[in-house]
Amino acid sequence: MKILVLHSDVPPNAPPEDQDTLIAARAVAAALIELGHEAPLAAFVNDREALRQVIVPHRPDVVFNLVEGIDGEGRLAYLAPQMLADIGVPFTGAGARALVLTGDKPRTKKMLREAGLPTPTWSEPPHWDWLGAGRWIVKCADEDASIGLDDGAVVEAPEVEARAACCANAFGGRWFAEEFIEGREFNIAIVERAGEPHVLPMAEMMFIGWPVERPRIVGYNAKWDEDSFESTKTVRRFGVEYREPDLARELRFLCEESWALFRCRGSARVDFRVDSEGRPLILEINPNPGIAPDAGLIAAAHEAGLSYGDLVEGIVKEAVR
């Protein structure tokens, strides 16, 4: 097959979360070539007719969509699948609807709550309804990559508005607060097989040697600064399916329900906190999780016995099925 690997147009001075897109694109292309496919790379352009002129000369059987942001804004990533659908070329991964819905975290949580799926309480400006006593975590409502997530993101209720205003000034975008769940964290990857979601081995994030006074969160440094304390001390552990089968069944059910609710395709990741009473709560859904070789999706695939090439080819097959 000829598979055009389409990635974000990333400038040389882009931050690491954007550079990761290029790392993923090169790795995917290399894996596809090793499997015998043609896999040229191309940068996304934010104009439908200009994008058509990029794609048509390649005559691809499918486009491997790795556009994770446009002009540095993740909330605009939905434009890529929207334009690809308009052009009429098959593409991998989530459609525009899933990216629009999950790209707005409060909207995601509202849909989860309306579907009867558990998610922590949240509060939004300007009225900050339901902002009760206790600890809250202030998050960007429309960007991912853990932008603005550090120890200072976890605050008491009276500090929420000031923290949100500070982050909006520093990073732009919309900010909201979510009840901070003191508990265990799971990041669970899902891949599509024959049109159905298949939950990969479940990763629990372990905070090794973590100071008791620091909130246990997978923040920006943990994801993007591999030499940082946060990165070296945040370790994935697999095996909950065997150690705690009842919890694993509930996590799998919630993953499958989330996949169906947001009409995911190709792959996805669902992030959870499990509270002190053992109840899983859905934090976020990522319908196009990172696919760079060091990503959590790849770690889960390897745990399942899948090579990088197996995973990439499986995603392609679902796109043209």
C-alpha cells in the first residue's frame, strides 16, 4: 500500500510535546516501510484545497493521521480529519466528532455524567458552580499534553480562581477545576480490532519515592522532561488483571463504554483515578494517543506481545476495513 504519513507542521523551536509528533511520524513511516509499504511524509496545511494538493499527487491508499495540533493549538486538531473526510481519502484514527468532544474536557465530563459513567466533580468559570471545600486540580479545558500541570495545579478551593487566571495568562486557553482524587492512577490503552475495541494490558502509574507533601500527578515534566525527578520516579506497572480481577473488569467496562460514547477509531486511551474506596473515575479520553516509540500506547502493546510494526499495521487495516 501507499500510506501517506501526515503530521503537524512543527517549527524547529517548538516545545517537546509538539516535536513528539515528528518523532512519531518518522517512527511510523519507518515501520510501514519495513513492512513493505510506501510511506512518504507530509506536513499538514490548514486549507482544504492546499491540503488536497499535498495529498493527491501521492495517490495514497490511506493517510496515517498524526496531526495533533495546528499552529501549536491542540484544540484545532479536529480540522485534519474533517478536511481528510471532505477530500474523500481514508485516514487512520479518530474522526472530527471525537476530537471536538474530547478536546473540550468539561464537555467530555458532562457527556460521561449524562451517560451514567463516573467522573470527578468539576467546576468552570465564570460562576464556579459546585466548587466545594477540599483539594482541586486546575487544568486546561481545551489542550492536552499536561500543559500547566505541576505541583501548583493542586490547590484548595479558595485558590482555584487565582490559579486558573494565572494559567490563562501564562498559557492562554480556557481553564477549569476538577475535584482532586487522592488515589491510584491508570492510563489504559485501547486498539480497534475488526471494528471492536480491544483493551490492552492496563498500566498503573506508580509514584516511586515520591515525597509525601507532593501531589501524585503525571504532570508536564513527567511526560516531557525525561531527566526530571517526575519522569524518572513515575513508572508504569502492569498486571492489575491478575492481581485485582474485579477492578480490572470494571476498568475494562468503562473503557469500552467510553470508546462507544465518543465513537473512537483506531486507538484511544482512557485515564482514570481509583479512589480510596476502590471506585474508578474517568478523568479524560484521548482518542488519538501518542504513538512515538516511548509512548504509553506502545508500552501496553509490547506488554500484549505486539511489536511496533504490528500496532501500526493494525491501525492501518482498521482504517481501510
